[in-house]
Amino acid sequence: MDRSINSMAINYSQNDDVVVPNNSYVYRGLEGDDIYILTSQITSEKKISIVDTKGLNKIQFVDNFQFKETKFAKNAFQITLDNNSIITINSAENFSYEIGANVTTNEKGITYSYDELALILGFETLPQIGAIENQSSYEVIDDELKIKINEFKWNIKKPESVGLESSEVDKIMDYIKTPSLNTQAAILIKGNSIVSEFYADGYDKDDLVTSWSVAKSFSSTIIGIAIDEGYINSVDDSIALYLPKWNKEPQENISLKYLLAMRSGMDDHPGLGVYFQSDMVSYSLDRAISREPGILFSYSNEDSMLLGRIIENATGLNFQEYADTRLFDKLNINETWWTDKNGNTLTYAGLDMTPREFAKFGLMIAQEGKWLGEQIVSESWIDEATSEFDNLASYGYQWWTSTISESGLGSARQDDYPFFSALGLDGQYIYVWPEKDLVLVRFTKYQHQGNPDSSVVDIGTGTYHGTESGNMAIYELENLFYAVGDNLEDQIIPTYSDFG
């Protein structure tokens, strides 16, 4: 942790002092029970250090106090503000921390110990050596520390204003609008600009659509985040490390990468399928290996259903809690992810959002895992997950690649298309072309069947997802999508200021 700071020190009295640090000094308490008030009035590029080891001392975070990064060591805590000022609290374990309080105005707040503060900022354990950091932005609202949601707005632009040709945009949208394809919603975006948007009669941008297997790509992203955070060591780990039922069983030979890439060596149950089970995780675990892992591609909902349990056992958190705090909350997405009767999230399907919320996810992926300046998932994970795993299938880690044969393309072009996709039953699609900063989302007409207040799949009572079939000729859709972006310059990923 960098503790370099202006050497001037201010020593306070032997009494109970109230200190409001606002300049580049060392603020050193002597005796007494001292209170240090951190406010939003600290100007830019300051380096502030607080040192106080005697008395019952407090740090108060005043309402509206905001910061963009934190670092925790065993006995020191550092905050980086949005204006690049740095506050370092030394001997941090000797302080209590009061959120939303201000002794000068008699505002009360909630008090935490050092370990408790670290926990609410995302650090479950503190390092014995060195420091760990969190680049999430937070703000004090009343008596809570909340992840700071920067405002995101879609721009509505004409194709030519972002370098596209209206004729090519019209061709792909006209195809998507074909009445027999039952499209409910389709959006074509370049960056944060919507260049074409369609909703069927009776629907608008606020009506929900559902993912079916498009959800698999979200689950893959959440696995990537868990690897980034160190909860999962590597895709080379045996899945038995995170699914203890399979310790000392043949499934120990299945690596996480084989599960993600649909090469686990296990087959799904014959018959009705996992969607009709009350406990889909137990059902998916109740399988044997039928061939050596890694040698055959076999598309498997049951493999994907295990990703939620892997996340829970790796992180110690409920899957949906982890998904919300690491992904959806940061994108300001209000999703509903269906569960089975046993409370297990359908990590292979069942994600309900608005079309524009699905487009947000696609845009984050297109922009190398960044959202409003924050790295949500590493660029390296996106590159690995969306690359073809081997030549057995056009598939990565729960993402489809776009390998198109000459005959399917209808031209002499034989190389792969430079984009990838999340594909779901009945024609639910997200296409992402990072180099061009292009995203296409398309969903068919959706009806939440049965109890409208429940997101638990219950076939017996008739509560489930219902979509109208709208499967397209994928080669034709991808040919049209390629034509939209083919003449564009490759995109330079924008900085946060470009989202204004």
C-alpha cells in the first residue's frame, strides 16, 4: 500500500478532538477519544494520513461521501476518491467506523469494526502480508455504503451518424421482422447508441423477454468473475473441488473447462429433461461418466445447471446474491432469474429482463468487460470464453462462436466470422462483435405462464416460461450481421468520459 504523503504533521490535543481532514497532512491524535470526519469537501489530489492509537477513536463517513477504490491491509486502510485524493488510515484496527454519521450536526449512523467494514466492502479476510484492493465505487447514502451506480443513457442515432449504412441495417431488421418469426423485440447497437429498435404490436421496451439458453453465457461470465476474484483457482481445476459429492469419484477427472465447453463426458438424462425436475441440481449430479472427458462435444443443460452450485461452494454466497453484487447491480439491471422448487437458480436458462437490459450485458462484453470505467469481468476471461475450444464444435465456454462453411455463407469466404453469440431456444439471441463495438439482441414473444408472482418453475401448477418459436436460418442472420459491420473501422474501446 502506497503511504507516500506530505511530511507535515498536525498533532491534536490530549482532549477529545473532532477533526475534519481536508489537506495533505498527517493528522495525528494524542490522548482522548477522537473523531475524524470524512466529507465530500476534500479537494482533488490530496494525500491525507490519519494516525491515532490511543483512546476510543472513530472515523465518520458523512452522507454523500464517495470513493472509487479501497485497499485493505492487516492494519491499514486506504481510500481513493473520485478526484484522486488518497486517505490512508494507519493502525486501522484501532478505529471504529460510523457510516452516515456527523457529530457536528448530530447525525447518527451505524458503527462497524475494522473487520466488519472490510466485509461490507467486499473483503472477507484481510491479508497478513501486503494489501488487497477493490475497484468498485461506493457512496454513503443515509447509513449505508452502497455501490455507486453511474448513470448510463442510451443514445438514439441514425446508422450513418455512427458509420453504418442504413441499407444494411434495414436488411437485417426486415429479416428479423418477418411475421412468421414471431419477434417480440430486436435492438441493434453500436457503442451506447441504439441505431435500430423494433417491438411487435402490443409490446414496448419495458416488456420482459426471457433468455432460455442465452442465460448460459451469463453463467459463464459469473464463473469468470469468480476466477478473477480468486474464489476459483483455474478452469483446469477438477469440478470435484467445488462439487464435493464427486470427491474420489470418476468425475474428479472432469475439469471445469470441460464442463464449460460441453465436453464433460456425461450425458443428460433421457426423457423429459432437467426443466421438469423439482431439484435440478441433484438431478444433474445424479449422472455417471460415459466416456473420457474432453473427447466429444455434447450439449448439456445438466452440465450448465451445475455452474450455480459451483459458484455457491466456491464463494460461500447464494448464486443470485453473487450474480447481483458482481454483475447485475453494477449494470443497473433488475433481472428475474428463475429457480426450481428447491431454490436452485436455473443457470442454463430462465433469465427474464427487458431487451435493453440484455443489450447492456452485450455492450459490457463488447467493451472488454468494462462498464462505466469499471472492469466487471477480465478481458482475458472474455477472450478465452468466447474462443472456439477445439475443432469439435463452434463453442467456447457457454458461448457460441461463428464458424461458417463456404456453402452456408453463399460466397467464397471460408474463414470464421469475427463475432460470437449467446443462443437460446425458440430464437433468443445476443450477437457481440467487439472489434466493431456492435451488439444485436433479438427475442421472440414471451408469456410468463401461470402464477405471475412466482419465478419458480412448477409444471404441476402451470408456472413456467412460454415463448413463441422464431428460430432463424443462423447462416442468413450472421451473413446480414456481418454485412452491417464489415465496412466499419475497428473500435477503440471508449473511456468513461465517452459515455457522457
